[in-house]
Amino acid sequence: MDPSVRPASLRDVECLWLTAMTASADCVYFSLAGYAEDARARADQLRVPLFVLDLTGTPQPVNAMADALDAGNT
């Protein structure tokens, strides 16, 4: 999760993805402030699910990969 007040950047998304790749794990990104436009595009290319936490702390899906995960939990 990114606790900052700025939208997650392209570099943030790529670093998460690279860390997951080195650990042979899947990754999911949670942000409080959303995502920069280029970060969202790159996450789609890398198939990284993006969520933003609403005011109640509930994750809300931001992209198609996150929607797919969210649909599997309903």
C-alpha cells in the first residue's frame, strides 16, 4: 500500500511488479491517493491489479485486473 498523499507513479508500479517477479509472487497495488495516468497504463500492460481505498478504508477496483479480483470475492 502507498500511504502517501500523491498519486502512485509509473516507477512505483514498476518497482512493485519487479519485486513481485523476483519473489515469484503475484502483486496487487493499494493506494490512498490514486494513480498517475502513465502508472495506470503501465499497470494494465503488466497486469497489475490497482485498488484505491475509499474514505471507509474499503478497496475499490481501478482497472480491469482489479475488477476481476473483486468479482471473484463477491
